[in-house]
Amino acid sequence: MNLTSNHLTGFAAGVGAAALGFYLYKKNQRQVDEFLRSQGLNLPGCGAHDPGSLTLEELVAEKERLEDLIAEREMAVSEPEAQAA
């Protein structure tokens, strides 16, 4: 089998299309992952951010989200204890 310019052109076009697809996915990863989750595809740990790369506003928002989760869990644990007493 001889390699022709058509083979090389097809290979280059495929690599270019794959690179473009990967770039667009990474640029819109959060929206794509949310869409896939809404379709029933559970993605393991996708979109996890490195805390060192977050801005101050993003860190504060994450801190508030975690504090809210902690408060909800504490309330969930204390409510059954209060009802049992």
C-alpha cells in the first residue's frame, strides 16, 4: 500500500478536527458535562478545579458553597436526634 498525498491530507484533516473538538470541549466543559449528566451519563469527577488556579471570587464562592453543605448536613444529623428526644 502506497502512501499518497490523499492519505496525508486525510490524516492532517482528522488531527485538525480532533484538536478543534478537544479545544471546544475544554472551553465549554462545564456546560457539556452538565448536558451529559442531564442525559443520564454519570461522569466521574469531571471538571474538578485545581484550587491553586482559582480566582479570589471563585474561592470565596466555593467556600460559601461548602459552608452551606456543612450546615445542611449538620441540620440533617441534628433533626433526627431532636425528634427522638
